[in-house]
Amino acid sequence: MAITYYKRFRMEIDLDGSIQSPQLPSGFRWVGWDEELLEEHAQVKYRSFREEIDSHVFPCLGELTGCQRLMREIRRKPGFLPAATWLIVGPDTFVGTIQGVMDRGPIGAIQNVGVAPEFRGKGFGRALVRKALEGFYSAGLQRAYLEVTAENSSAVMLYRAVGFRRSKTLYKAVDG
Ligand SMILES: CC(C)(COP(=O)(O)OP(=O)(O)OC[C@H]1O[C@@H](n2cnc3c(N)ncnc32)[C@H](O)[C@@H]1OP(=O)(O)O)[C@@H](O)C(=O)NCCC(=O)NCCS
């Protein structure tokens, strides 16, 4: 079976008290972590990723059942951080999701950030990332990282705009 290698960047940022709590436009609000919201996180994750490059890199992101499984795995991680795990809800539906974990270091690790296609380009992705960084900082962390597929240029530009800088290049091998 053919193997595809996807180039990925690890990007990092220093955290300090300068992170300001991101505001949302009227009609939209933050929803903090609650065990009963696991399904909503999975659903908006699926809507955000199903047509995107990362659903090839991580096929579970291209299926609702895969997103549900992934959310359960993230929730079970020892460093799962509710303070860095958020949903944005709008007047009619959920708009975006982010989850954060405390990794060895300690360092904050952003797991997945996704904004549903119809809400993109309005600043929600940036707000989610800044909200998670604020959560890491409030948990006492001074640094955070994430990994992003190199050809996902909108995500790379978003992270650069927030202040992340590339620290390492990795290759992820995917079968088939
Ligand atoms: C990546 C993603 C979260 C961005 O969400 P978004 O709400 O559209 O992003 P924002 O509107 O907050 O954009 C913030 C900044 O990111 C950059 N950016 C985002 N989308 C961009 C695009 N299509 N082209 C160029 N720059 C873009 C810009 O710097 C932008 O700042 P600006 O508006 O001041 O120019 C969204 O496209 C998404 O969910 N993609 C699919 C899932 C995914 O790949 N997630 C990332 C996994 S690592």
C-alpha cells in the first residue's frame, strides 16, 4: 500500500499576562467545558474538518464516529485542561471548537481548532486560539505548542498572526 508523507510544523509561543480575553460579536458566546458537551465538540469538529486536508492526515477527522472517539481520547488524557477547552455558540448552532491539554514540560498543547465552514474569516479561529492560550496561562503554563499540516496555509497564517513560531518540521506517514 502506498504511503503518503505529510509535512507538519510544530509551532510554539511564550505565554505572558498580555493575553487579553477575546471578545465575540453580539449573538455569539463562549461555552466552557462540561462532560455533557463532548458530543457537541465532536459534531462541530466533524463539520470543521470533514472536507479539509487534515481529514487525509488523520482519517478519524473525516468521520463523525472518529471525531467522537477522538474527543473521548482527549477527555481521558491525564493533562486534559477544561480551561483551554471551549466551544463558540451562535444564535442557531455551534460555530467552533478547541481543546487543550497539559503535556510534559509542562507545556500547553492545543489539540484541534476548528471553525465550521460558514463561519470562517470572521475572527472565530483567532478567538478560539487566544481563549485556549488564556486558559493555559491561567493554569500556570508559560509556553504552548501545536502541530499543523504545512499545506494548511490558513491555519499556519492564523497561528503566525497570533504569535506562534515554527520550532520543528515533522513528517507524518499515512497509509493508502
Ligand atoms: C484554520 C481555521 C480554524 C481558521 O478559522 P477562521 O475563523 O476562518 O480564522 P480567522 O477568521 O480567525 O482568521 C484569523 C487569521 O488567520 C489567517 N487566516 C485564516 N484563514 C485564512 C485564509 N483562508 N487565508 C489567509 N489567511 C487566513 C489570517 O491571518 C487571519 O487574520 P486576518 O483576518 O486579520 O487576516 C479554519 O479555517 C478551519 O476550521 N479550518 C479547518 C480545520 C483546520 O484545518 N484546523 C486547523 C488544524 S491545525
